[in-house]
Amino acid sequence: MEAQRSTTKYWILFFVWLAIMVFMLLTPSIKQFFWMALPGTVTYFSLALDII
């Protein structure tokens, strides 16, 4: 049996990265760099869902 682990930390980090990405998309001067926040967003989303 595999032990259940808490994913609360990953959900918090996912929402932090999501907020950073949205901020970057809404700021005209750094809009072109929003893709730099994508790896963190996708990684912590998949960890929160316990996919990886």
C-alpha cells in the first residue's frame, strides 16, 4: 500500500505560480516573458494532482 501524502504545499505553490503568470500576462512590459512561469505552474499542478 502506498501512503497518502499531503498535497497542500503543492496547491499553494501552484496558485503562487498561477498568480505570477497572470500578473505577467497583464503587464504590457513583461507580457512576452509569461512563458517563463509556465514550467512552475504546470509542475506544481501535476504534483498537486499527484500525477508525478
